[in-house]
Amino acid sequence: MNGFRVAEVKYWVLLTLLMLGVAAMTGHLQPHHVDDTPSYLQYPLDSMDAAMRSTRTPGYPLILVSVSRLIGIAAVPWIQILLHSVAAWWLGVELRRWGTRPASAIAAAIAVAFGCTFMDHVSTIATDAPAASLGVMTAVAMMRWVRLGQTANAAMVVACFSVLAISFRPAYLALAPWTLLCGACFRFAPISRGKITAKFGWLVAPIAITTAIVTWIMLRGFTVGDFGVLPFGHQNLAGITVQLASDDELLTFDGAPGKLIAETLRQRDARIAEGLQFTEGNPSATMTIEGRWNDLIYQAVVPASRAIHGDDTITNHNAIAAMNKVVIRRYPMRYARWLALAARRAAWASAADIVMHPVFLAGITLAVLWEAVRVLAGFTVNPSASDAGLAVLFIVGFSYFVVQIGFVILTSPPLGRFADAVAILIPAWIAARIVQHFQSCSRRKSAPA
């Protein structure tokens, strides 16, 4: 990220001021607490054993405690806005380095800056916004890596941002296979063939990321005896697996998993008797599973595991993992069906969120109206217009979405807070292409008489 020009820094200042202004007008400069907030604010930084047993990674809690002690928790939204402004601005700068026209680069940066994640979560004391910003920086670093000849030094920048994103939000573990897949695409793609100066540079980032993950796993293993990234994730999957079969089918399981299933159903029925209403609908429908998912996890599965195994997070996590394993083994096709339906849900939900976003909807409406005016006025597209930067953004942005959302649906429904964050580069590419299209138009000449 070295070597930024003065003019480019001025653009960052303007973008940041604009983002702060929008945040102020929409009430996003004040901290917003959600159910996940206490687990970050109360992270046990004073105990290695407790930290290794926590369901959170230490990246975001370290930022929170630092900001709280130096400035105050009220500054967190400001910090997250600044981080996101750097991510959006750097995308615009990188596109300009690729030779993208200024207007297209600015459109892409603005689409990221004011996307769904910014408008919904930038003031939230949780990892949604900052992890998304670090994810964008990882993607931009990948574009930079391609432009600089796929060198090891450039790959290490990709790896550093990836590890930072994972340290904030473990859902970004998918960045490890993504860097391998994306790197392989650019290693052999004609668009970058002439730029390659390091033959095996595409392996550096995934190896570095994997090394960092394995180091963390070994640290947890030798500290608390749990060789895993976190004692977290299987409870999310349990919110799906307990819906893959009927109550009668679930009660046929025996052993420790069967005991946990029976207690889960008992806890669920107790909550219903107390007045909790689970989402109505076809039990096998995607929307029904999604609607019941969170309540089943925290009102049934987690309380059931604690009732049997106590409060130790690792013991509970392993018990839930064993339960998930036996259910999926008995009903593999039902789990496969869930994956297929969740993938479809992710695709249309992400598209719907883009179209319904007020900024994007206004932009799409103006683009359609302006295109109609141009067509009626006799304009045509200059076919010679092309842009390698936007081609690279297309590969990076869409592969980023597919790989990451594929990782999400293995354990969780593709909720907006997950899907919007990984689809964040798609509106940027669309916005840049629309602007490029209008800049490439010229008036059609009348045919000679």
C-alpha cells in the first residue's frame, strides 16, 4: 500500500468525510449493541486458558479493548468507518493502477463504501463491518498481486490481510482455499500470463495463511487440548441438522448423541410452552429452516448441551459435533438437499439485497432511465472499449462470493449479514461497468442517403 499519490490521498479524505456525513445522517455514529456484543467486550484477555476456550478469536476484542482504553467505546463506529473507507478507497486506487477510467474506479469505490454492510452494520459492536472491510482489502491485495507479477512479497500482503480477517471472524477461513483457487486462475489465465514474474507465487498466500491457522490450532491444542480453530460452529450446524428429520426419527438415535437430541427436543418444547413461537411452515422448506435456526440453537441445542455437559465450551462443542455427525451420516441426502437449496437462497437473496439497497436502487433506476434516453437519442456502444482492471475485479469479486458463501452454507443459512459481506464486490463491478458503458457510448451516425 506504499506509494500513494497526494491526489489519491485527497480522494480518501473526501470519501471518508462523505461516509462520516452519511453515517451521521443515518444514526450510525453511535455504537449499536447486538446479542454478540458481550462476547467480544468480555473476551478473557487476562487468561490464556480462558481465551483458548472462548468461542471468539482475539482479533476484534483486542481492537475493542485498545480503543476503549485510549478513546472510549463510543469511538468504535468511527474507527470502523475509517477502516471501511480505506478499503473502498484502495479498491478505486488499484483499479486506477490497472488503467481503469477515473469515473469507473470511483463508482466501484462508492459501491463498496456505501454497500449493504456499511449501511446495516458499520456502527455495530461486532465483526460484521470490520471483517468485511478486511475481506475487501484481501481482494484488492489479490488484484495488486496480479498486477505486480504474482511475486512472493505481494502474496504476503494478501496473506496478512487474510489472517487479519480470520482473526476477526473465523467465517473468513474460506480465504485460504479462495487464495489458492483465485491464484491458480490468474496463474494460468491469459489476462495475466504476460505479467507473471514468479512461477510459484500463487502458492505463497495459501501456504502462509494455512501456516498461521495451523499455528493457532496447535497453540489451542497444547493449551487446552482442543486441536481446532474454535469451539464454535457445530452449534450453528446443529440448528440445521435437528431440522433434517422429524421428532420421531430423531428419537431413534441412541448413545450420547441420542441423549443430547432428546434433551434438545425437550428444551425446545419447554420454550414453546413458555410462549416462544418458532417460525411456522413446511419443516423442510429453506425459509422455515432459516427462520427457526437461531432460536433452535440458543433456546434448545446450547441449553441442552449445557444441561448434560456443564458450561465448558469445548466439551459442549464436541458433544454437539458428535450429534451432527450421526444425523448427517444417517441422512446425507437431506443435508445435500439443504446445501443445494441454501446455495439457491444465497444467490437470489444477495441479488435482492443489492436491488433493494436504497443507493443501488437509485443508481439502477437512473442507469435504466439514462440508457433509455441514449437509445432513443441514437447512441451506440463503442465496441473497442475494454478494461483489464474490471476483468480482474470480475474474477476476484465473483470467486470471492462463491467460495465464501459456499463455506457459510456448510453450517449456517446464508443470512444477509453473511451473504452481503461476501457479495460486497459484485455491486462494485456492476457500477464500474455501467459507468464504463455510458462513457463508451457515441452518437450513431446517420446512414448516407
